[in-house]
Amino acid sequence: MERLGLIAGNRKFPLIFAEGARRKGYAVVAIAIKKDTSPELKNLVDKIYWLGLSDFSSMFEIFKKEGVKNVVMAGQISPVRLFSKEISKDPLLKEILATVKNKKADTIFRAIADKLKERGFNLIDSTMFMEDYFPKKGLLIGENPSPEIWGDINFGVELAKEMGRLDVGQTVAVKDKAIAAVEALEGTDSLIRRAGKIARGFTLVKVSKPNQDNRFDIPVVGLNTVKNLVRSGARCLAIEAGKTLFIDKGEALRLARRKGLIVVAV
């Protein structure tokens, strides 16, 4: 049985990936990040090692000991931890952050991928086993968007693609072709809350980056996204078809229907 390494961040993406990998016959060895990774992961993998960011470098020895060659990164690390003191206590993370040209998401993830490669590991596509979680183009729930909302969707897609090209973020909030909020390090949920304070009835648009590397930073929405959109008075959620993971889709769409939120894949 092939052994697959999993560097697991927060939320449900790592859980779903682990389930899919085991269904396909892989043994999963997980590196779980203290304070971020869900405790539920331990029930879905063959082995789990809990590391703080201060001892993140020890994952190399763990993977080597476990006979792992191929590694996947799934889920995020809380952005605020990028500025914490624990980062400086780990030699690998300290070196990466001291030598990269900037601290954009892709820059940091590619540096980690390079370090894995130097040690004999391959960082592979994180969307393996996830085909069923990428919605196809079309209206997913709710009424057909009005011409005004379509105008905001099209405007938002263009804007979000440019933000993705710059590696600023992958999500924007738009109302009446005005930019209510743009995602950065704070993440989608914080963006939604900010947008709700400025422009109730906004449209949220999430897309992949123009040169998306499927090894990391895949755009993801889910039940929590929809809950926050409802609380913040959003009118529509538009995601990129075939490129955005939709987790807990059934439950999320049922909530969207009850609350009158339009969800469309474009």
C-alpha cells in the first residue's frame, strides 16, 4: 500500500482529502498543525503527528521514517501565525521567511515545495480524489440572477482574476460595480464580514488564480461561507466552475435556498 504524506491545515479540506485517499487505497500519514488542524483528522488517517510551527522542520524526518515520498498540502494555517514568534523558533520556516522575495501565499508555498524536493519528497496535486467537489457551470440554487447581478458577477470575475494574478487574494465583494472589499491575508470569512458592513446586498465572487498551482491554495467555499454570507446580507455567491472546491455543498445550498441567497458557478 502506497503511503501518502498529508500536511494538514484548518477546516474540512484535509478531512475530505484523507477520506478520499483512503478510499483509493492509500495509507495516509498526516502532519497536523497544533491550534489549526481539526482533531477529527486522527480518525481518518493511518498515522498522525501533531507539530507546532516551532518544530515544523521535524516533518522531514517523520516522512522519511514513515517511508513517504509523495506529499500533499491541504487546508490553511491561520494567517495571523505568519507574524507570530513561533515561526522564528523553527529553522526551516525562519529561513524561508528570511530569504523569500515577498510573503505572498504562492511565494511561501513554493518555497516549502522546494524544500520538500531538496529532501527527496514530491509535493503533488491537492485536488486528487476531489473531483466530485468541483461544481459544473450553471445556477446551483436560487432565482436566475438579474442583469444587475450578472453585471456585478462579470465585473467581479475580472477583478478577482487580476487579484489572483497579483497573488493578493482570490475573492472580491461587489455591489453595483463598486468594489466593496478585496481579500488579502485575512481570508474569505473576514472579507465577507467587512463587505456586509459596507454594502448589504453585495455579490461575492471567488475564482482560481490565472496560473493556479493545484498543489496549494485552492479556492474553497462551504457551509461556513454561506452562513457568513447570509449573516452579512449578501445577495449572490459566484464561484468559478470546475476550479472552486465546494465542501458541504448539499447543506450549504439548502441554507442558501431558505435564505434567498443565489449561488452560481460561472
